[in-house]
Amino acid sequence: MATTYVLNTLSDASQAVLGEHQLDHLLSWASFGLSDYEAAALIRNGSTTLYQRARETYDHYLALGDDRVARWPFMASPWPTLAVASAYVLFCRKPPPHLRVGDSLVRPLLVLYNLLNVAANVYIARELFLASSRYSLVCQPVDYSLDADAVRAASALWCYYALKGFELLDSVFFALRGKYSHLSFLHVYHHSTMFVLWWIGARYVAGGSAVFGALANCLVHVLMYSYYALSALGVLRRHLERWKRYLTGLQMAQFAAALVMGANGLRVGCDFPLWMQWANVAYMVSFLVLFGNFYAKSYLSS
């Protein structure tokens, strides 16, 4: 009876995770006439083992991160970042309708927000540029030492990660202005994944070749948020409209450059985490496809 109880209680997935040896051990005890209560106790012990294994694996991979940043805000664990990103996605899927207040009330705050983004991107771009003055564009391994430039690069990349979180407010401003159509898959995918993936970047590769992608993105965002600020102010609106397609083209050029650099790093065998290089290549391809589709529909279809 206990043997049947064990097999019926454990799901196929649980049996697979326990492994053949542990499952046989569990069933051997059950076959000795154990009661259902005793069999249940064995299952609880097996579940504890599964939890311990998962916890040990989690702790192992977390410990592989950069010790220099481990105590910096939000770096000790990925869960706060994942929680914010999840809440952001849920918000964008169904923004509260009562948030809509209209352009006139939001515009002053929107201008300030865009100018703050310009200033933050200028600052981070400057820090990354100064920290990477001796870097190789072909391949630059991460320097995990306490060298002044290495720590400066790590600090700038943490600021870049934090800025990706701040930029989630783009979507809140769309909701406040009632521009729900702007909360497209591309928009939400772009913002949510950048925030999460740059937690990984700041935690594990705060320096080296990771600097170049962040630096290029900051420079593009200086232009982009400057455009948004001028647009919100209503300055030169007629002339600004045509610049929208150029900004999208500039973003795509940035993604293409990052793709080429990532692929070249793989070609030369760069001493940079291999899985991260492949992930970067795949991520840039996804951006090129999505932004290319947006560009074609917005500027070429007519």
C-alpha cells in the first residue's frame, strides 16, 4: 500500500528530479509494509532534499558573481529586480484606466524626466569612457581587481543597470497620457529585459567588453531623450517629426554593432563568459528583428 502511495503522491517531475537511486531507496522502504503516514514522512524528506539541492545550486551560481558589487544595492539577489520587472509587465498589460490625466498636466513632469535621463546618460557615458580608455575593442576581459579604473567601470555599469530601472517610467508616462498603443510588445520586451539582463551584467561582468554596449546605448539615449524633451516642450515640433526614423535607425545600427562585436569575440575566443557572448548575440538578433519590423511598418509601408 505504501509503495502505491509513494508513486501516486510523487509527480513524474518529482520522480525524475529525485533520480533513480533515491526513488528506488524510497520505494524499498515503502515495500517493507510502512504505513501511509510513514511513507508520507519519507516523501517530505525527499522534498526537503530537492529544496536543499535547488538552494545549493542557487547559492553556487550566485557566489560566482563579482564580489566587489555583492553588497551594492539590489545586487545581493536577483529577486527584487525580477519582482519589479514582473510588476512592470503586468502594469503594461493592463494599466489602470484611472491613471490617465492627459498631456497638459503631465508635460512639465515629462520634460523634467527626460532631462534627468539625458543628464544620467551623459554622466554614465563619461564614466564608462574614462574607465575604458585602455580597453581593446576586439576583446577585453573583465578586471575583477580593486584597480581604480576597474572599480570605476563596475560602478558605472551598476549605475547603468539602475538607470534601466528608472527608464521603466517611460511606460508610466504613456499610461498617464492615455497612449496605451505605445505599450507594444517591442516596448515592454525592450524595457523589461534590459533591466533584468543588466542585473546579470552588473553582478557578473561589471567591466571588460560589457562596457562598450552600455557606452553606445548611453550615447544613443542622450540623443533620444533630448528629442523627447524637445518634443514635450513643443519646440520645433514640425522639424522633429522626421528625426524619429533617424533615431530608430541609430538604435538599429547600435544593435548591429553590438552583434558584430559579440560574434567577433566568439571568433577570436575572447576571455569573456562564453554563455554571455552567445546570449548577447541572440539578444541583439531579437532586437534587430523587432526594431526592423517596427521601422518597416512605421516608415517604409507608406
